[in-house]
Amino acid sequence: MLGLLRRIDEDPDGVLFFADEGGVWQLGVDWRGLLPAYFRCLADESSPDVFVQRAKTANDDFVRIDRPWFIAAAARAARPAQRTALRRTFGVTTPR
């Protein structure tokens, strides 16, 4: 799903889209619901380095405001080794 959302942002003319302008922002995605669920799934299947890389990519691609909240959501979902890797990358000390 995140791949499709990235494609819409990268090439809005390459996807049939019924809106005045193309972009994920037009879809009304509930990022506060979607990304924490994504982080939980990611935590179950990823090494610490992959978890951090994918969490960072998701934040870079889709989060426009309130980045600290989403990084904290990733930290809450992370396993201990993943949380340590997040701390090295983002300076996260404790999950909110």
C-alpha cells in the first residue's frame, strides 16, 4: 500500500485519479492510524537497521507535520534492539 501511495506522489499523471490535482494529500489518509500500525507490522518482521530505514523512509515520504509524534510511534512499536537503533538515528530516548 505504501508503494502505491509513493507512486501517486512521484507520478500523479501515471495513476487514474479523480481530483483536480494529483497527490496523496488528496486521499485523506489517517496517518496517525496507518503509520503506527505499519510500524507494529514492521517491528515484527525487520532487523533493527531495516526497521529504522523503513520507518525513516515512511516519515520522510508521508509525514508533513508533527514528525516527533510519528518517531515516538515507531519507538513504541519497536522491539528493544530496534528502539536502540532508533535512538542512534533520531535521538529517541523514551517512547511517548
